[in-house]
Amino acid sequence: MSLSTSALLSVRDLRKSFGSELVLDGISFDVPVHSATVFIGSSGSGKSTLLRALNLLEQVDDGVIELDGEEITAVAVDSDQVRRKLGMVFQAFNLFPHMNVLENITLSPIKVHGLTRDEANERALALLDRFGLREKADQYPDRLSGGQQQRVAIIRALARNPKLLLLDEITSALDPVLVNEVLLTVRELKEEGMTMVIATHEMGFAKQVADQLCYLHGGKILESGLAADVIDRPIRPETREFLARVHSAGRL
Amino acid sequence: MTAPISGSEEWQPSDLERNRRIERRRKTRKNGFIAAISSVLVLGTFAIVLVNSPGWLSLRDTFFKWAYGVEVLPKIILGFTTNLTLTLVAGSSVALLGLLLALVRTSRSPALTPFRFLATIYVDVFRGIPMILVILLIGFGIPALQIPGVTNEVLILGTIAVIITYTAYVAEVLRSGILTVHPSQRAAARSLGLSHFQTLRHVVLPQAIKRVTPPLLNDLVALIKDTGLISILGVTDAVRAAQIQTAKSFNYTPYVMAALLFLAVTIPLTRYTDRILRRSMERQNSQGLT
């Protein structure tokens, strides 16, 4: 019994609170295969919690998440099995500092997906090659720039062939020059048809990759639709105010 | 559980969520049930094997004669106060000296080079010699030197030997803790204008000590037990007091009483530290389910 037949990810009436603070208040949306859904909204609007909930890193208080036709919010679900289908990239990269780039990328393919070391290395090196990081394979994360670290983190998520990629404000810790190299990488993935859920502060980028843009405010999706519509012709006063603030900060 | 949340009119969980909660509760109950069954099976088997072994009755009389144990308990407790005093004195000295040594070893100041060198040798030597030898060497060696003004009191000499050995252990534990604090933390602190020492005091050490609290506690518990080793110099501690009683009666219950006294201190200490650590971890991390 699927909520929506064509969607890879379906979310219905999701609710989550921390103590007395209501962080997600009835969130519903669908993510069709090969599409990108982008969430914008100020800090504390619930974007990160939403992505963590999708990855089963938070237990929700109510509502349903369906991935690939399976209800992953069910109690009996094995979260490790669910996460095999998901890739997540974090704001602070979260690379393992005690492993070099290649080891970071091949850890899960070898330990979780049962690839041999040779297969995993080959695949990792091919990905590194594609994103221009081949020569960094034996470097340790701390030796790389922020942009390079984040691209490695994206490759680490990609190397597992996820069905859905979750990107949590992946450029927030980077300077504008480095932001670009990371966003280029994501745009390439988009062109290849990777299904993604993205939380971001980069409005220009949101416009470029989003098939569906959602404005999150106080734990609710206040406005959603085509990126151009939401950003250029917002209906709700809250959205307008948010965009005006972003604009005055020079980020549009 | 579901306190009304400000700003939203009384929220009721959906039927789906209600069912999930029932299922989660059922799962918790099932886990508790499995834990209980498995505990009864394992512990019950142990008890049955123990009680049915051929020598159980005579063993019970020689090791667990509680009436006799209670009778000698005051003497053992008197000895145990020596262990506790020694632990307090040695423990605080070790903490101070070990920290000093760790700071010297991790410093990069050129002026401290000879001290760094000496500190390294000190740790290498005293971590490598069995403590009982250090106790014997100092306990019998120093009085033999007959230096005027230096004490011959075995309790003091024994305490010094314990301090010397444990300082070497603790210094290494603290040093490893200091080294695990990421360099970016120093960079951030120095950039805020904090001096080298202030950085250590307010940023590096608090993180380092928190990380090495479990191994430090390990050393503290070991110290409490090892204080008994100075009984070889003739000091009457809990173990020695129990030994004296045992020699009189040929009953080993005093040993068991001494063991219980040690446990009465070390177990609460461990639980207490665990709780403090867990609390501070919960305050700092917000990492959801994993």
C-alpha cells in the first residue's frame, strides 16, 4: 500500500518535537525518482531535523515516511537496511579523520555492501577521478581544503550507489569560492538523474537544481512549488520576508 | 508523556502513531522478558553447579563464616583506614605530579628540553619496574643510607614509592588525553588571544581530562588495591589485618571481609563517575538515535 505510486520518497504528516519545542509540524511532500526537492528556510526552521528524520537518525513523534514503497517509520524496520539505500552529506563534512580519503570512501562499500577491497578501490578511484580529486586519494581529511573535504564526503555517499541522496546544508561551512566547486558537483549529479533532498541557504543554487522548492517555517511547509515561482513570486508574507532578508545579505 | 505543546491546539497522536507506540512498548517488554529469562538461566546454572560441588559445605565454612567475619570486621576496618588514607594522600599527589609531568612532556618550549628529557626517562623507568620492587628499594634502601634527617617511617616511605610509580602511569594517561584534543581547538583558543597556558587550562585540559576519566578511574581503583602492597614493609592495612586473623583461626573469612570492604569503595566510585560522564556527554551531544 503505497502513498504515492511514482514517488521514491513519500512523507505524510511528519511531526517531531524536542521537549516542548515543536520542530516538525505536519510535514508532507513527495519526491519523484530523478528529481530534486530543495528546502529553504532560516536556521531553526527544522530543515536539518527533517533530513535526519529521513535518515532515521531521529525518531519522529508521528507521521509516515515511505521510501521505495516501504514504510520506514514502522517499528519493525531495520534502520541499517533502510540506510543502505540512502546517502547523507553533512554540513560539517563528518569525514573520519583517522582514515585517508580512499579509506573514508571504501569503508562502507567493503564493510556494508560486501565489495572486495579491489572493487571498492576501483570504484572509489573512478569517482575521485571524475570529480578531480584522484591525487588526494592517500591524503588525510585534515590536509584538504573545506571544499575538497565536502566533495570527498559527497563521493563517500555516492560510492554506495544510494537511491536517494540527502544533502544537509553542505555549503554552509565553506567560503564562496569553495561553495562553487561543491555546488558544481551536485549539479552534475542532478543532470545524471540522482534523486535528492537538499537543505540549503544558496538561493541561486536552489533555483538551478530544484524541481520542487519548499519554504520551511516554524516546522511547517508554508509554500512549495517550482523554484522560480517560490523564489520570484512568493505568495506568503513569511516567504517574502525571508527572501528579502536573504537578498539583503547578498546571497541571492 | 505527551505534554501539550505551546502554540498548537492539543495535539493527539494519530492511530498509526498510537499503534507504533503500542508496538514499541511490546518490543521493550519482550526485550525485558528475554533479559530476565537469560539471567535466571545463566545465574541459576552457576548457583546450582556451585552448591552441588563436593567441597561446597567445607568451603562455605572456611570462607563464608559470617558470624566470625563480623567479629573480626573492626580490626580489618582499622587496617582499611590505612588503605583509604594512603589512597587520599597518594592519589592527590599523583594527580598533581602526573599532570605536571604530562604538561612537561607535551610542551614544545625549548627552555623545557632538559625537563622533557628527564620526564621521559622517569616515565620509562618507573612504569617499567614492578611496583613491589620500587616499594622494597625505597622502603629498605633509604633507611640503609642512614642520611640524617630523612625518615625511616615505613608508612611514609611506602607511600612515596606508590606515588613515584603511579605518577608515571597517570602522566602517560593524561598525556595521551592532551594529544587527542584536535589542533584546531588550540588554534581557536590562541586566536581568541588566550596564552599558551590559558589555552591549556581552559580549552585543552578540560577536554583531555574528560576523555581520559575512565582510564584515570581505572588507575584510581588500582591504586586503592595496590596500597595494600606496602604491607610488605610491615604496615598493617586491611589485607595484612585479615592475614593476621586468618593465621590465628585458620579460617579464610577475614579475606572475604577485606575483599568486601574494597568493593564497598570501588563499586560506588565507578558508578558515580560513570553517571557524571554520561550526564556531561548528554549535555554536549545532540546526536539523536545513534
